[in-house]
Amino acid sequence: MQLSRQSSQHNILILPMQFFVVDQPLMIATLEKAKKIGLTRIELTVRENNTAAINLYTKFDFKKVDTLQSCVLS
């Protein structure tokens, strides 16, 4: 995957039954790649009731900065 140094958005969706198998290795690989290409900020969007993902992001020192009031699901 080619990533530019400018702002971009990438979506990764993981089925709930796969989450605990790939969560930490995927996060580690993503953060290593981001650092390698010089990214200085990563933003995550997660539903408030997705405690497994929130706990994972907290383990990697992500902080809550905002709450979306609504989102579009299809």
C-alpha cells in the first residue's frame, strides 16, 4: 500500500470473531509503517459501544479527543 505524507484516510474493518486474533499485530504493523513514512498523527474512529477496540487503542496510548454525534452506516 502506498501512503503519501499528506492527509489521507484508510478504513480497516475487522469482524468481531477475528478481532482478538489480529488486533495487536495489526496495530503494531500499522504504527510501525506510519512511523517509517513520517506520519505525525493518526486518528481513529470507533463506536462508543466497541469496548474491545477502545481498550486496544488505549493500550497503544491513543486518547479520546472528540465524540461524533452521528454517523452514517450503510
